[in-house]
Amino acid sequence: MSNAVAHADGHADARHAHHPAHQHHFDTMAQQKEAAVIGMWLFLLTEILFFGGLFVAYMIYRVWYFDAFAEASRRLSLFWGGLNTAVLIGSSLTMALAVRAAQTNNRKWTVNWLVLTMLLGCVFLGVKVIEYQDKFANYEVPGENYNWLYHEQHAAAAGETTPHRELSLTPSQLQNTTQIYFSLYFTMTGLHALHMIIGVGLMMVITWMAWKGRFDAQWYTPVEMSGLYWHFVDIVWIFLFPLLYLVERP
Amino acid sequence: MLDKLKIPDEHYLHSGHSLRSWLLTKDHKRIAIMYLMSISVMFFIGGMFAVGIRFELATPQGDFVTADTYNKFFTMHGVIMVFFFLIPSIPAVLGNFLIPPMIGAKDLAFPRINLLSLYIYWLGGAFTLAAMLMGGVDTGWTFYTPYSSAASNTHIIPTALGIFIAGFSSILTGLNFIVTIHRMRAPGMTWFRLPLFVWAHYATSLIQVLGTPVIAITIVMLFVERAFGFGIFDPTRGGDPVLFQHLFWFYSHPAVYIMILPAMGVMSELISTFSRKIIFGYSFVAFSSLAIAVFGFIVWAHHMFVAGMSTYSAMVFSFLSFSVGIPSAVKTFNWSATLYKGAVSFETPMLYAYGFLGLFAIGGLTGLFLATLGIDVHVHDTYFVVAHFHYIMVGGAIMGYLGGLHFWWPKMTGRMYSEFFSRVSAITVFVGFNVTFFPQFVVGYLGMPRRYHSYPDEMQVLNVMSSAGATVLALGYVMPVLYFLYSLKWGKVAGPNPWGASGLEWQTQSPPLTENFSEVPVVTSEPYHYDDVVIKEKHRV
Amino acid sequence: MMSDHVSPLALYLTIFGALMVLTAVTVGAAYVDLGAFNFLVAIAIACFKASLVVWYFMHVKWQSQMTKLTLATGLFTLAILLGMSLIDYASRNFTDMPRPVNPDAQMRAH
């Protein structure tokens, strides 16, 4: 009669000291790290699909209402959008350098690069506040107070002009369909900004842990995992920028 | 020689008795038990609404409740049963408990995330139940726009928020299972030595991770539309209500596979054990689980044939929906082939398995009727559809869940329940189920719409049959509560392997140790090796 | 012990530079009228930038097959979401404006 299971000794050498971060249901640190990486990527997959739904909506409406999208997109500031893109890419660089510092056992620079990453993240969020304030001031937030023509009237009064081309939409159609654009604008950038805020919060925790000397070259997994999250949020913006700011310029 | 069996002194239920030791546990088995209690509560709440529905439908007039209240009944029934009972049920209870021992691991890959997923489930449930107490929602569990986004004045936001939150619980469970199955298998436990239960949960977890985020974003869009007056689905501003349906069903169709795949996994375990035979075509069954997960993602628009989508795309989705039936048919054939010339027996878990085979076949075949465009035009939104999905969800998934619960109860608790009452209960469920739902095929085919609280007089007989059956079904569901609870104190001690089943989980004591195995097992034999397992290990009770 | 790959500083700076240049190119290309190709160019550049981040900043180049497969699965599912929704919309009147709705219609319940 065979017993399907032969028993092997799970605990290896007594000489092999356990790293304090080694969780005991894992056999080795390598297995633990690999599990963390796959787990984090699975979470990022959910984020891809999460934002993905908004991209479906964007795709459909952009084809249906291209003129409205083009006009509304011109209302966004290319300067602030471009600046934010540069800031976020920079923060990805500093994040990658923070992970690298942790890998090379450099506590001081792990902390420094993480702080810089957070700072750049906050700059991004600050710029978003500026942009949102402008939208509120110009009645470009969809809903009951939305007024497409407000900006045009006031810009004309201030002497600014924006280039236009021949549109296929009537003014009332524009009033309605540009609201769809801005609904997507606010939902997409708002959700992105929420992820940035969570990211900055995450960074604060990781920075504190790094400062306390919790990471070393054998175990810096939380830094790396937070880095993956941060880079992902950057990638979402890499797509949002051309889709929202560069529909048609000039 | 059979010694008098006793419950071992040291096991997972004994390591800590305080509330703290339960609420802060990292033990997947304790988390599974807490899920068991939670989803049982949800099941009975959802069942209450079903009672309300069937009570109203016993008479043709809408005389029990107003139409608006009736709308709330079927909405809450659907929301609670789908999101808070069926989707977690087998994975969170049986999957959580059994996957680590089945693969020879001490716990899941991320025990604290497992606990977090339970807390998140509780939080989501709290929001939805609060919304229910405040007056509920009347849009149907499908929340179609523009009614849900612009016109309904019921508590959609808290309900939808509860579903959103519960979605994270589902995602984290799936994520945990995928990493665990990939990275925590014991030495010698290769992919093709895994129990088919594990394959089924792996496939389910893929769907949970990839599909759930889409309903999450759909809920976010619904939320911003209601809360801020955004216009993504508002037709007066150029929005498309059908877009909501595409996004909603992209998740909700794969969701039905989240509900049925784990039950199919249970089926493979039950049928092989109680035929004392390896499942016929093991690799076909394993791959068919993956095929169902993949195909399940490309058929969603068959829920939208009459919603206004193009005929061309309807044809594409209809064709794909036929093909998704193929892997399910493969499984059904293979289970049947397993029974053929097997040493079959009729213990309670196997009674549920037999029930599943027949009822899932009917449910699945009627799905093909619905995938046929010409027929669907007539029976869409009638009771035909309601009967179809209840045959699968209740006749399939819930039977699978109950069968699994009855099979692994001795492992989880160390006790056996009354075989007599459990058999009576299984038969009651089967009879009650068919009397409830078969008439619904007929009455739906005759044209009775779903979600209506009144109907023409000539349909009363069938509706009364259905309501009568529901009473019997409810009785069948209440009985296990009683004899399971009884067994905890007075049930016969089960021993490690009362069924003589194969599988690593049956090599451990009942109830298991907190760490499952005192030493890491090394697997050397193939799965379902019934030639090797000696029959006299099995204790007939 | 685990020998994780440590990328040289120069690599990170190069990728950063490439990303900045590509951003500038994206903006510049938006000012050139390429008709329908404007969109494709912008998306193509964005996809390339994203792959640089994934491959080098997120280290996927040096990760296991399993990690790469996980990422590929996610992207494939996204492609299904986008592509198969398009099957419906593209086979209806996709380029014409949907018929204009009554701009005075109100749809508010609360």
C-alpha cells in the first residue's frame, strides 16, 4: 500500500540564519520575493483593466464627437500638461534610482531619492489643482453649471483668440457633447490624481521604513513594489497626456 | 484495526480561543470559517427577498406589495445573491480552506491579504445592507442606465459602493490563489498532479483578477454621473446607455463563470471519490477550466442582443457563445464517463453531484437556446432566462457548494453529520428546486416577462407551482444549518479520511493543524490514485 | 543570496532622456496635420514610452517568464475589451454623428 506522500524535512540547514523579513510559510527569501513580484503585477493588471474601461468610453466618444473633443481639448493648457508629463517622468527616474540605492545598500540615497519622488509627485498634484481651478472658474465642469460658451466670451473680451476650424456641430450640440469630453477628462485625471495621492502616501511609509534602516540589499521588496506602483501611475499619464491634451492642435 | 477515533488535541480551532485570535488570524482555515458564517448570513437575507418575490407571484395581481417595492425585492435578491453569496462562496470558503493542503503548502502566499479580503467583504456587505435598510434599490441588479444614472431616486450610490468594495475582496482572493498555486506547491506536486479543484480555482482566479476591475470602473462612472451630474451615459447630452451595458457585462458575464467553475472543481473531486476512479480525461478537464475562463471573456454581448447593438456584432457574439458551451460539455461528458464502470455510491455529497450533473446540463443547454438570436428575441427578459440562470446558479453552483460543504465538513470540523438527514435534505433540495424552476421555463416561453409583479391570470397555475416548490426548496436549505450545527457537538468523530478519498488534504488529521502539515510532504504519485488507496480506510457512518 | 540585477546609473539616465525627447516629439507631432494619423502617431509613441518604463524602470527585462506572461495576459485582456466593444460600434454608423438629441430635454430625478 503506498502512502502518496513521503515526508521530507522542510527546515534546511540550522546554519542558515533567517532574515528578519523572511515569512515562515515561504521556504526561501527568493520564493518570497518572486511571490511578491507576481502578486504586485497581478494587482497592476487590475489597474490596467480599471483604467481600461475609461479608455473604452473615450474611444467611442472621440470617434462620435471628434469636433467636440478637439474643441474641448484646446481648452486645456498645453504648458501645464507638458510640465506635468515631464515632472512625472522625472519622478519615475528618481523612483528607479531609489530602488537602485536600496539594492546597493545605500540607506541615505534611498531616502533622498524617495523624498525627491514624493516632492515631484506633489508638484504634479499642485499643477492639477491649478488646472482644475481654471476649469471651475470657466464653468467647464460638467453638470448643472456647465457653460461651454463662458470661456469663449471672456477670452474674446480679454483679447485672446484660439484657432478653430469649421465645425460640424451646432452650438447646443457643442454644449452637450463637450460635457462628455469633460466628464471623461475629470473622471480620468481625477482617478489618476487619486492614485497619485495614494502613491505619495505609500512613499511616505516606505521612506520612513528606509530611514529606519529596515531595508538592505537582501530585502528591499517594499521599495521595489512601491516603485512598480509608481511607474504604473506614470504610464497611465503617458497615455492620458496625448489623449486629453493633444486631440487637435492648433 | 479501527481504534475508537477521537478529535486530536492540537488543531487549528484550538490554537487561540479569543476573539482577537480569530479577527487577527493569518490562518487561511480560520478565515474560511469566518467567510462561511458571513456568506451564510447573506444567503438567508437574499433568500428572504426570494420568498417575497415568490409570495407576490403566487397571485396574478400585484397585491402583496407595490410595483416599486417589488422592484426592490428582485434587485436586492440579485445584488446580494450574486455579489455577496455566489461569487465568494466556494472560493472564499472551500478554496481558502483547501487549496494550501491540496498543494502541500502551509498557507496561502499572502495570509494577511487573505484577512484583508475578509474585512473588505464585511465592509462592502455593511454598505449594501445599510442601503437595503434605508430602502434599497429598484433598478435590478444590472443597474442599467439611464434609469440608474439619472432617473431612479433609490439608494444606488451606497449599494453600488458596497459592490465596488466587495469587488476588491474578490480580486485579492483571486490574486492570492494565483500566486499560491504557481509558487507554493510542495516538492513533486507538478501541475498535472494537482487536484482538478485547484485547476478550477486557478481559472476562476484569472477571471476575478481580470474581470472585476471593469465593473469597478463602471460603478465609478455611474457614481460620478449620479453624484456630480457628469454625462457619460446621458442620452440627452449625447451619452450612450448601451456603453454602460457593454462595460457592465464585460465583467458580469465572466462573473457567472466565477460562480460555476469552482463548483465544477468540486464536482471533479466528488465524482472521482465516489466512483473510486480517476476522472476520465484529467487533462481535458483541466484545460477545459482554462478554456472556459478565456472564452468567458469574449461572449458578453449575448446579454445585449435586443439592446440596440448591430446585427453583425450580435452574430459574432452568438457564434462565440455557442463555442463557450464546448468546454462545459467536455467536462460533463468526462464526469459521466468517470461514473461508467466506477464503484459508484450514494453518500450525500454524491447525491449533490448527481443533482448537479442533471441540472447543470439543463441549464447549460437552455443557454444555447438563448445564444440563438432568433429565439432570444422572443424569450429575452422573460422567465425563460430566469429559469436558465437559476438552473446553473442554483442547480449547478449552489449544489456544488453544498456538495463540497458536505464532503469536506468532516475535514473542517472533525465531525460527521447525520447521513439520514443530509440525504433527506439533498433530495428535498433537488425536488424543491425542480418544482420551483421548471415551470418558469414554460411560463417564460409563454411570454411572462421577468421583473413584473403581476401577470395574466392564465399563468397562475405555473406560478403557484413555482412558489410551492420554493417553499420546499427553502426547507431543504434550512435543514443543513440544523444538522451541521448539531454535528459540531454531537456528531461522530470523522478521523482523517472518512470517505477514503485521495488528495493531500485527506492525509492530514481532521481538523487539521494550523500549519496543515507537520513536515513538508513530497508528492510521488499521480492524482486520484484509487488503485492505491485501501478501501478499508473509509469509515462508513 | 538572491542576485538581483542592478542597472547602471547611465541606463536610467538614458531612458529618462529618451522619454523626455519622445514627449517633445509627441507635442511637436500634434502641430503637424497628419489627419487620422495624428492619433496613431501619438498612441504609438505613448506605447513605446510605456514599454521603456516597463522594460527598464520596472525591470521586466530581467524578470522571470512568469512575470512577463502575467503582463502580457493583462494587455491581451485590455485588447479584448477595447477591440470587441469596437466590433459593435464599428458595425453601426460609427463616423456619422448620432442623431442630435433635444437639447432642452431634462433628465434629472433628484
